[in-house]
Amino acid sequence: MVFPPSLASIAIRFGPTDYFSLLVLGLIGAVVLAQGSLLKAITMVVVGLLLGLVGTDINSGELRFTFGIPELADGIDFVPLAMGVFGIGEIIRVLVQQEKSGGTVIEQGKLMPSAQDIRQASPAVLRGSLLGSVLGRLPGGGAALASFAAYTVEKKLAKDPSRFGQGAIEGVAAPESANNAAAQTSFIPLLTLGLPSNAIMALMVGAMMIHGINPGPRIMQSEPDLFWGMVASMWVGNAMLLVLNLPMVGVWVRLLKIPYRLFYPAIVLFSCVGIYSVSNNPFNLFLAALFALLGYTLAMLRFELAPLLLGFILGPMMEENLRRALIISRGDFGIFVHEPISLGLLIASGLLLLMTLAPMVRLGRDKIFVE
């Protein structure tokens, strides 16, 4: 409610150079937040950028990286990539670990958090909410990136990182808080810049355009009822989630009693149904299977997966704005430092990258490029 009006006044002055520099800042942020090897984080960003460029060139109409597969002419859909890498791939990883360890037993304690749990989780909730609010506003940000980033931050700040993955309450409280915060603030770049920060916001853009509404800096003046109605719906929606979830927490916990041999096939089934229903294209199921193997392999090699997703989303937008800027400047790259907003964003990106390389910030990494 507070930030969009001021950002909209700035967004009116944004050009292709400014958008490109803003997207660079988003990618640098993904590298900074990645855990472990810096080289691996950069590699994941590059892989995501390359995957985002698959399909038809927007300027020349030539096919790129399709390997003669006609189904890739329109590019790779976000859903099979995300569901394959983060969903099915994670299931494969967990199943392999359980087979090696002989399975795990989940102990159920009290359903409601104790006073000690609340005290322990409160700092993580505040940090997660703040981080989610910031990342939700970044291009390519959103709930998924905010959740991964909040978990990474809590694990780095923890005195005993080995607790994470074993039921540490901070590892649940921070990502959930970041998820809720980013889900709201991801509307800010959509409504002020006309720039969808993730795939869900891209669907929102399509829905608005179907009704003849163009999101951007002037939407608050042209469609005030829509803008403030969406803000009000966030308050109502969060209140209803609280009302519904608290009484039904026992129901959700009982889902943990479902045997894994039944639980995981159901997850895969619903994932496949969701992937197919988005575009009614069976080829996306094969893509999801391929990305599931890729996600499992990368996880086993300790690659961070969130930068891959961010690079995939931002790649096409970065290319489009880069080309627009170079067309305006007739091939002069100096245009990116001549524009004050673009220069400021590039300086911020450089400072953020330098902070990552500084000894105080890279604590927890054995080396800059090699773990």
C-alpha cells in the first residue's frame, strides 16, 4: 500500500536501459543469496538464461536451441521446468536418501507451537518477512525465490546449521513468512512497472490484457478500483487463510501418516496432471521428466537450483531490453552508463558483487569458486 505510488512515479521514467540494469541487479542478487560455491551459482544463472532463450528469436524469427524439435519453437514452459526441478526431482532425491538410510520416522508432537517455539521462530519470521518483501519486488522474484532465499539466510545465520533438515523451526518459519510477504509484494513491479516478476504474475498480465487493461505506471490513475481492490483482497485473503488453517491444522498433520509408497506416487500424479492441464501438451510431461533428472543430478552435485529458475525467467526480458537499448544507441554500449537510473542500478549490482567477494560476507564458503 505504501510503495507502489512512489515507485510508479519513478517507473514512468524507465527505459530499456533501466529495465536491463534492473534485471542485472536481480541476477546478481540471486548469485549473492546462493549458498556454497560462487562458481556453481553463476553456472546455474547461465544455464537458466540459456534455457530461457530456447525457442524463436523475437527479432529475426529464427529458431534457437531447439535441436530440430518443433515443440520447442515456442520455448520451454515455466511449469514443466519448475515442477520437474523442484518437485519431481526432489522426490527422487528423498526416495534415494531413504533407500540408503532405511527410511525415516516422523515423530509428531504438539500441534500448536509452544512459547519457546514462538520465541525461537520470531526473529526468523521477521527476517523472512523483510526478505520476502524485498525479493517480491525484484524482477524474477516471488514466493519461490523468497522461500529458498529465506531458508538459505537462516541456515547461514544459525549457530548449528546441521539442525536444518532435521525439523528446525526457523527453517519452516522463515520460508513461510517470506513466501507470504513475496506473494503480496510481487504485485508491485506488475502494477507499477508493468513487469511480471514471476510466471504467476505473467498470467496476471495476460488476464488483464484480455480485459483491455495494460498494467504499468498509470494503472492507479486509469484503474483505481482495480488497484485498490487487489490490495483489499490481500487483506481479506490472508485473514481467511488464518481462519481456515488454524482449526484444520490437525487435518494437515494427519497427512504425514500416509505411507510414502502412496504419498509420493500421488504427488507425481497430481504434478503430471497440473503440467498437462496448463497447455494440454503431452510434450511438457517429457520435459518435466528430463528436468526432474536434471534437478536430481544438480542437487546431488550440490548446485543451488533457485538461481537457475531466476535466470530462466529473466533471460528473455533481459535480451529484449538489451536489444532495444542497443537499437536506440546504434550499438553503443555506453548508453547503459549515460542514463542515470541505469548507472545507479549497475553501480548497486557492482557493489553487491564486491560484497559477495569480501571476506566478511563469504564466511561459510571454503573458497570463492570451489567448495
